[in-house]
Amino acid sequence: MSNVLEKQDAGGDRRPDKDDKTVTITVDGEQRIVPKTKMTATELKALLGIAATQAIDVVEEDGTFRPVADDEDIKLRDGLVLVSHGRGGASS
């Protein structure tokens, strides 16, 4: 399997080569087809091309945002919604 992520087509339909070893997740508003697996947030950021300095939150079904630690495992499943953003808490 290629490490290259695929976007769904404009109509949101799955690509014909989608199989049960991949899932569709939404990252920063874009749908991506990724391996159906579990990986740390750090590994997922590398796979998705998100800078290591960014934070990732899981958007729960009720719409709340749950921060994910870099070393925390994320189970990639269909419908998972993630957002990346700059880390907060820094003062100037």
C-alpha cells in the first residue's frame, strides 16, 4: 500500500480502489483515505503532512474538541474528524 493519501472526489464518493484496509477521515475539512490502523498522533501528523509543532484535536460526535497528546494512540476509523492548530498556552 502506498503512503500517499488520497482525497475523495468532489462529490464525496469513495474512490473505486477503496477497500476494507482503508478508512475515510476528515482532516481540517478535507476528506482523506488512510490505512485502517492505530497510530500515535506524531505518526499521524507525519502521514498527513502536518507540522510536528501543530496540535491535533479529535472532534467528538457531540461537537466538542478533545486534544490528543503526541504520544497518544488514535484509532483511525471511518468518519473520524480531526483538526490541527497551533499549540496554545505560550506567553509573550
